[in-house]
Amino acid sequence: MKREFILNLLLLVFINILIKPFFIFGIDLTVQNRLPNADYGRYFALLFVAYIFQIIADCGIQNFNNRHVSQHPVLMPKYFPNLLALKILLSVAYLVITPLAAWLIFGYGAQDMPLLFILLCNQALIQMIFFLRSNMSGLGYYRIDSFLSSLDKLLMLVTCGTLLWGNAGVLSVEKFALAQTLALAVTVGIVFFLLRLKVSFSIKPSWTQNWRAGRPALLALLRKSYPFAVVILLMSAYTRLDAVILERILPDGKIHADVYAGGYRLLDALNMFGYLFASLLLPMFARMLKSDPKGQSLRPLLVLSFKLIWVGSITLATAIYFAREDLLHLMMPEKYSLYRRDVMGVLIWTFVPISVIYVFSTLLTAQERLSAMNRYFIAGIILDIILNLLLIPRWEALGAAIATLITQSFVSGATIWLCMRTFGYRFSIRSVWQSAGFALFVFGGSWWIYSNIDTLFFYKICMIGILGLAGSLLFKLLDFRFIKTLTLSKQ
């Protein structure tokens, strides 16, 4: 299982590195640079509103389905039509409820509703893609799912690229959002077609002919997926509230939200690696827990996942932290400021605890330790709101970044502790020193490189990458023997 995990992870990372950075830095960044700060800041804040309430369109169905199909693949044709119909109904509810919530809770007016509705449609389509892909990965088609993971961004390169460099008239955030809608709709069709080729199933739910008789089954599905929904809702809340609070409580909040968006872009780009870990680990953990409920056999996979995510997140965060000024000059030459640099410098360290959360929360989700996780997520939301209300009035976007870093660090520690308590795992003093020593080694070495070597920042980033690889071998977080076994053995 470790070998399968590594091979599929490498495939996922390779495909996503080929495609997603082109969208994030080629398309999304170009749109932000062309639009006024307030316009993109409004788009960014409304996008976070759509993220916060996206749970209505999913209700935990994706994670429930991924786990269920992984453990009971023969039941997939039976559950799929009912879940698909339920997914469509929830998407309609999402499109109706979220604008009301945005008006009543956050105070958005009629002028914001057209853009918000387009973004809601986009999120509903994204959730549908995730649901369809959860069947593919749950059935064990990991490599097909890896190829599908970037299909939407590949199509967005076409639609949004045509908008930016074709004869599409004056650029606006509404046109940008609609270009994404087209790409997402096509992606839904392609993923559904490929799934239909792999599995024979009906798309007509069992309860359409007799609603009274089918209602108990529908309610049972909702009850089973509800705990997963609460987890996603709470995670979305404590990770996405910062930009909305920032944009709402400051008089010129849209401008500060634009600054926050500039720093968050790199964090969002890096977060795809953590999400790839989670999407690959969930069906693997679920399948292993079916035969070993106590989870002792999956400890090697968990340890390997943590070591990989720790090495990668520390190295990438350190490289971007020291190169942040050069990166901002390259990305936003006309909008560069020390304010943006400082916000990015704080936000990028959030990648480390977020990456750790992806690994340990995925194991807890596979074990259905959801209510225990939710308590810590609720505490994280309360902490995040308090910190934002205290820090934003004084430090604006920098205050929101600090609040994000503190909250994510708290939740990261909580998920690790809960995994240790649930499965009886223990971290040895040696492993703690290895992890801490690696982080200090990479940070100290990077500081020396930037203080003593005069060359292009790109070469310095490459040096930090080599430093991270050397440090991982020096502190024995990566093992040459395992790499050799991985490449030579099929067992």
C-alpha cells in the first residue's frame, strides 16, 4: 500500500504541477493585475462566502461516498443514483439559501448578487465533480482520478485564456467567473462519461416512483452523510472567514481583501499538495481500517505520509518566505508594497499546519471520529473570530494573516493529539527531534543562502530545494533503502 500511495502521489503531483500553476499564476494573477484592487477584492471575498456555505451543496456526501465505496465497491451502482439525485437537490438549495445568508449575515446588497450567483454555480459544479471522482477513487481507479484532478483547470486555461487574450471586450470579474463556469460544466460531463464507461449504473433514483416508500432511504443517506457535512462546514468556516471579516469590518475592506488575496494565492497553490494527499489517503485508510479497525497496520502509511508532507511543506514554505519580495515584484510589479510582502510572509507559514491537518484529519475521517474532530473545529472557529476582531482593526490584512496562522496551528496540534488518543500512537522523542531539527536546518540554511550568495532568486529557491532534500536524508525523514525498494520491487 505504501508503494501504491507513493506512485499515485507522484502521478498526482506531476499532473497538477503541469497544469494548476499555469491557471493560478498565468490566468488568475493576470486578472487580478488587470482589474482595480476593489473589484478583485470583492470577487475574492464573495468567493470565500461561496466556500463557507458550499457544505449545503455537498452535505458530506463526497467523503461518505468515498469511504463507503472504498469499503463496499459492489454497492456503488445501488447507492449512486440516489446520491446523485440528492446531490442535485442540495445544489439547488445551495443556490437559494446562500444569497439569503450573504444578505442577512454579511450585509451584501443587490449589486453583489449577480457575481455571487455565478460563483455559487461554479462551486456547485465543483462539488459535483468531486462527488463523481469520489466514486472513481473509491473503486480503486486512482490513476484515472489523478488525471481527472486537473481537468477543470486545463479547460479553464482555454476558456479564461480566450477571455484574456481573445476579442472578448472589456474584462470584468463576472466574465472571468462565467469562463470558469463553462469549463466546469464540460468537466462534469467528461467525468460522468468516464465513470459510466467503468461501471454500469442507473441514474434514476429508487424513490422517484414512490416518494412515500423511498423517503426513509433518502433520510437514511442524509443521516449517514450528515457527520461528514458538519466536519466540512466547520473546516470551511475557520479557513475561509478571515477574508470575509476583513472585507466587511474595514471601511476600505475590498482593498485590504485584495492584499490578502495576493498572499493567499501562493498558499492556495501550495495547498493543492495537501489536498492531493488527503484525496489519495482517504480511500486507502478506509480500505485498511475495514480489515484492521484498530489501525495498527496503517501506521507505516501514516508515518510515511507525515514525513513526506512535513519535508515538503517546510521546504516550500521556507523557500517562498525568503523569496517573497522577489516573487511579488515578479507577480505584481505595479502593485508591490511592503504591506503585501509582510502579509505573504505570515500567510505562507500557514501551509505547514494545514498540510499536517490534511493527513491526520483524513485518518480521523476514515475512522469516523467526526464528532471529536468537530469539537476542536468549533474551538478553532471561535479562536479565529476573536483573533480577527482583535487584530484586523489594528493590522488590517496582516492581522488576518496572523489570525489564520495561529488558528491553523491550534487545529493541527488538536488533530495530531486526537489521532494519538484514538489509535494509541506515540511520537518518540527521537522523531520529534528529527522533525524539529529538519525545520531548523532548512530555515537556517536558507537564511545563510539569502545572506551570503548573490545570484538570481530562482537559483536560491533551487538551492533551498536541494537543502531540503539533503536535510530529509540527514535527519532520516526519507530513506534511500525505501526509495530503492519502491523503484525495484512490485510487491
